[in-house]
Amino acid sequence: MEMTNLNKKKVTEEEGINLTHCSFRPEYETLISRCFSFAVENVVLSFLFGFGYGYKCTLLESLCTCSSLITLDVQNCGFNNVVISWNSLKSIKLGYLRLTDDDMVKLLSGCPALETMELYSFIGFHRLEINSLKLKTRKLKDYVRVGGNGDD
């Protein structure tokens, strides 16, 4: 099965979906929702998604429980109280977002096969406890400190 992305490039579920560096327009919301649904329904293995700076979105719960995903790369998207259950996910890259301590606990516990995690340009959490023996690579860069009294 094929689907056309915002740049009119054909993608298959084996290749994954790549919707990065897109400019947001309100008329794209329906297409983005369809892309999320396509990923879930068609066992997409790789999902790259992100808008340019200034627009934030929330990942749909159906995508956050997509068990076929192996690679996930998103920017300017948050989780907003969803259940995270990426049982096959091996690599995650998240950027330009706020992650609370609870978000990190849900993320790490919801990705039992995770081997690589990269967070960049992020704010929020203060503690990172990793108990997974499978997680071999962790990259944390550009932590943005917001106010505080030096305890951040």
C-alpha cells in the first residue's frame, strides 16, 4: 500500500513515513491525522514527523500504541497524557518538546525493546532513571533551562 506525503513523494509501509521540516497550515491537520492512521493500520516500521519551529502538536494515542514501530523521530510534538506502548521500538529521537518526569517514566517503561534514545532541545524533566539493559545509547543534548533557582 502506498500513500502520498505532503511533498507528493510515494512511500510504502516498509520504507516508513517521513514528514519532517514541514510548514504547518491548518488544512494539513486532516492529512496529518490520515498519516498517523496510515502508520497504525499498515504496520509502518519507521515514522519521522516534525513541523518547523513554532507549531506544537500532540501525538495521537493510536500512534503511541502502535506496536509495529521500530524507529520514531519526532519534533515539536508531545504526548499529553497518552498511554505509550511501543513494544517493538528500538530507536527514538525526540526534539523541541517539554517532557515531565512522569513523561520520561512512561516513555522508558512503554518501550521495552529500546536500544537508542536521543533527546535534543528539550525542557522539563529533572530525573532520568534507566533500568533497561537493552538501552545502549543515550544522547541528551541542548537541555533548555527555564528559570528556576539552579536546581533544574
